[in-house]
Amino acid sequence: MLSVATLLCVSCLLLGARGQDRAAMWRGNDRSGRCQYTFTVSSPTEASCPTQAGGPEMDALKSRLSLLEVMVTRLAGGEASGAVDTAAGGPGAGAVQQQQQQKLQEAYSQAMGEKAQLRREKDNLDRQVQDLQRRLEESRQEAERLRSRPCVQTPPAPSAPQQDSGLRPAGDPSWHYGSPGYQELKAEVTEVPVPTPAYIEVGTGCGELVAIGEPVTHRKADTIAGKYGVWMQDPEAVAPYGAGMVWRIDTVGSEVRQLFGYEDTEQLARGYPTKVLLLPEAVESTGATMYRGSLYYQRRRSRTLLRYDLSSESIAARRDLPHAGFHGQFPYSWGGYTDIDLAVDEQGLWAIYSTNKAKGAIVIAKLDPHSLEVLKTWETNIRKVTAANAFMICGRLYTVASYTAAETTINYTFDTATSQGKALSVPLKNKYRYNSMIDYNPVQRKLFAWDNYHIVSYDVRLGRQQ
């Protein structure tokens, strides 16, 4: 049925034909089966059509009839809709609407997929945050435990320092689990005879180094933080700490600040410190040393040297070491940011380092122990990166050939008194195959070393003073 609006449109078209008092409409199917409407209107003034076109009135009537046919066809929703759209060269309104709905559905599905992916990523990040918070809490609890343990635990009965009992062989692969940031080299064991006593002297003189004794193990570190470290005794200790006090720093970590103190080597072997100090600024690597009641060390990620006074527990002096490389510019061959190595011997405080001007060769500086001012420097002809480690004895520099070879040598020496260097071949044993620190104590006449979690020492023998 036609709507009221359609009837009104038809009425308007019919009323618009003025002077047409008689009209007839005929509806029928044409040869193709399409519905066709025909209107016949008699002219009130003329008996016949004056022209073939029919004049302006006829044109107006044709326009109205065409509009009426289109409106009726669209309202009826018949076959004419598809035919008209196809004749116009485009898809039908239904097809366009279906395509738009399909695109909207695809966009909605894609948005929901992205939402689900984002939700999964958010859940993963939440789990990572929770894991980091858990680790942070464990680290905090460990630090609290270390601070409180000396006060609440009673040390067990004294025991002898560890020698070799119960240790795994150095060749066991499960025993070498170092940080991937350092390259650990393995070497074959070769027996090298120690010089006979006929060529050495045990006196108190300051001759050249001629022999190093067997390593003595004092303690093995408890955690991964102790794979590398530094331990020392003050050769000129002052109150409130005695000459037997042993100090230790575990240097694995990005913020190394704890200094552990033990009354003597026996207490070090038992593992219960009597003093734990929190340094105001972080330590860089294993180059620290102890002298005249102060800890001397390099501040992390800088060429700044610090003197930490043990009695006041504060920084007493600081000074940049001029032009010194730092944080991996000129380290020892084992790495570990060992660019600046501080040392003490019979003549005082030294710094072993390198500069761009020296092109990587070892530079020795004599330091004022109070102000850290550089008093004098010497440039050697051995590159720092080729040395595994170095130490000072009686104003002479000594370098170590390898940090992993079980049987290595002291392969070079430089005398600051004569400014002359030469090659050496003094045997040294790396018992645990990763020696990251060697320092000399002039009072004990020993080398202190940190070898793959183990705190060890060596007796040294010097030749006759020339």
C-alpha cells in the first residue's frame, strides 16, 4: 500500500497541471515485464500537439511523472531498485551497508585482539615488578642481617685457618661459575721449580724479589659477592684498631660500600666480623689499601681517590689522580675496572695506573698519604692491559703474568730509584685459578691475594740489597 506521503505527492503533481481538466492514467507491463504508468491529458486549447516536443507544459509534466515513478518504485522496494542502481554503475544500498558492517566487524575484532595483547603484556610486567620487589626485599634483609649478626651471634670455638680440606679440584667445571662479564681463561698445570735457598736471604733488607712461597688459604667467601675482593692489614695501624686487625671488602656489585673488620686472621677464618662500616661513597674494583689508620680507595666511576679515616668514620681527603684512566680504560688483563691500583710498601703510598699520554703503559705515582697529592711519577715500558696484576715492594713495581694459570710468574720489575725496568721469572701459584687482587704488606713481608672466592697469602723472600 502507498503511504499518505506518496498520495500527497501524486496529488500535488496532478494539481500542478493547470488547464488539464480531463486526465486518464493507465498502468500495465511493458515487453520486459516492468511496471509502466501512462497518463493521458487533453489540451484545453489545442486539438493536436503543436510540436513534436510538446512545449514547456509537456516537459514539466514529463519531469513530474519521472519523479513520481522513481518515488513509487523506491517505496515499493521492488525489482526496480536493483535495476536502477545497476544501471547507475554502483552496488546497491544493501551491498554497501553490508560492506560497511563487515569493515566495522573487522576493525572491532582487531581492536579486541590488541586489547587482549596489551592485557597480557601488562600482566607480564606486573609479574616482573613483583619479582624485582621481592629481590629488593631479600637484599635489604641480607644487609640488615649482616649489620646485626656480629651483635647477636656468639662466635664458635676457634678453629685453624682453612688449608685445603674439602675443596673441589680447580678443574671441576661446576666449580668455575664466574660472572659472564669477565673472560676466564684456563691453563695447563706445569711444574716450575722454586729457587733454592742458596740464592735467597730472609733478612729485613730491601733487595729484589727472588722467591714467593706456597699459597696459604685463610677463608672462602660465602656468597657470589665474594668472587672478587680485597683484604688487607694496616702496616702502621693507629688507635682504636690494633696492628692485627684484618679488613675485607667484597667487590662484586654495582654499589660496593661495606668494609668488614676482624680482630685477627683467626676470626677472619671463622667469618664473624667485629666491625662493619658503611663507606659514604662506593668503591671501584679491588685496588683499595690500608695505611696509617685510613682506607685508601678509588671512588666508583671516577678517577677520584678517597682517604677514609677509620677513627672518625668519614672522608678525610679526596683528590683526582691527574689524567688517570678509569672504569675500564686501562684495566689489568682480568678486567674488573682495575684501572687504578693503590699499594703500600716500605716507602709509603703508591698508585699504579695509566693515561692516554702514556698510551696504556703503566704509570707509577708516589702519593702524599695525608693529602693524596702526587709527589712524583714514573712511566714504565710495559702495557697495563698485559699484566694480570701488580704490587710494590721496596719502591719496585712487580707485575704478574697470568691470573688463571695455575703456575704463573712475576715477569717484570721497574725500580723507581733507577727508573729502569727489566724482565723477571719468579714463580707464583694461582691455586684457585682466578687471582683478582695481589697486594704487599711490608710488616708481614707477605703478599695478600684474592683467588676465586678464596682469601690467601704468600711469604716472600728478597735478595741482598745492592
